[in-house]
Amino acid sequence: MRDHDLIRIVSRDSPMALAQVERVRAELATLHPGIRTEVVPVKTTGDKWMGALSQVEGKGAFTKEVDAALLEGAADLAVHCVKDVPADRPLPAGTAFAAFLRRDDIRDALVHPDGLGLDKLPPGTRIGTSSVRRTAQLAASYPRLRCVPMRGNANRRLEKLAQGEADALLLAVSGLERIGRQDVITEILPAETMMPPIGAGILALQCREDDHATIDTVSGLGDPATHREASAERMFLHVLQGHCNSPIAGYARAERGGELSLRARVFTPDGKTVLNAHEWAGPLDPATLGTSVAVALLRQGARNLIDSIAH
């Protein structure tokens, strides 16, 4: 018989993932003081593998083991970065999102040991990143800079930077904030300059869909505006059917008056071709907006562009 006052939270065992779980535990404790939580840590394929993600299924590399713990009943709740959850296929059968937490900063930060901004970096500066999205956008706007592959959690990448494996890094602002390393940020890049990945800065809570007790308990942590943004962005990615080597970026924004917009881009890896779309939904359903923006990019040739990239 399950103890309904105890919620077991499964998480990747990285410092960032555990920090995200602590946010959920704190918010739950405020909302439901009588609920106890414990953490069930797992190591995922994506955390163990330091090569190219496309060689280990890419998508789902950070979620498969977490999903398994949930479905097996070893845990009741999973905390995911929405950007790591594949959107071109449904959530694993038997699971559902119970809440999207209020969105954090969606922007990327430049980390440079000498405090130089992106515009001041000398030609040939090595930027450490394995993100095809960042690489394509740097190639498009800053062709004089050079990207060098770098994987690992944010702390590990900062160590590699200190060891001279790169001259600068691009990291998510929200990630640095979660691990308490805002001190290393040299410059925060506007979302128009370095467009974020779909789902940036959003934490989602996933449960077994028949576990109504847990869903009822955690759904109160959800933020309605973030839910609309995430729904539009994930439908956009679902319709576009990208793969882990296709540079796709975009973000939705819910205004206070209820207006919802979605801006998105698809790139070739070399940044030489950029397809752009931006639409407003008014009070339209977020999924319709996501579909419409994806169709606008498909009309511009996004399908051929995505399919031409090896994966």
C-alpha cells in the first residue's frame, strides 16, 4: 500500500538536476506542508556518454532511465527540463505532464575569463559548446569565432574552460542560476541574438497518468502562462519533426493580456541558411499557434533543410 503523504521524486544525479528537484521540494512544502518527499537518483545514458548525443539515440538520452523508474513504480514524480524531453513523439505511454513550473530565464550567457563580450572576442576565439543550435547561430552572426565540442554538466565545462580546453563558453543562464554560479556570467545574450532551444528554462513535472493522488497534489505548482508557452513550443517541434542534429530554436511568450506569440528559426549547421517565422495567436489555442509557425517554416523549405542534415 503506497504512502500518499510521501512523494518519491526521480532525478538525474547531476548537480543541476538535483538543484531542480530541491526547487520542486521547496515549492511543494509551501503548498502542502504535510507532504514528505524523497529523491530517487538515477544515472542516464546522456550523463554517462561523453561523445556525440546522436550516437546514443540523442533524443531521450537524458530521460529514458527516469521514465523507467516512474513506470516501474520506483518513483511517483519526475522533474524534467522540457528542452530535454523529445517533442516529436508522445510522452511514454502511461505517463503525463502534471505541471509546468513558472519559467526561468530563457537566455544564454557568455562566460569569458577576461570579461570580454561576444562582440569584442578576437577572431579564432574557441567557444566551447556541443549544441548544434548555438554553433549554427554563432556561425551565422559571428563567423570569426570557432566552436570546439564540449559536453558535460555546467560545473564540468567551467573546469574545462579553466584548463584551457576553450577560450569561452556559452551556457544557459537558468542553469548557472540553479547551481549558484551567476558569478561567472560575462554577458547575457538577448534571445534574438542567440535564440533558445524549445522549452528553455521550463521544468515539467511528470507522473503516471493513473496516479491521480500525485497529480492532484503537484498540479497546483503549475504556472498557466508557462503551460501555454510550453504547449505552443512543443506542438511546433512535434509538427516540424526535427532530429538532434538539426539546429532549431524558438520561444513563445504569453503577454499579460493573454496574447501569445511564437518566434522560431531553423538553420543549416553552417549558419548560412536561416529560416524565420514569428506569429501572434491572439486568444488562439497554443497548439494551433505551434502548428501554424511550423507550417510557415515548412513552406520556406524546412523539411528539406532538416532532412539534408546527417543524423
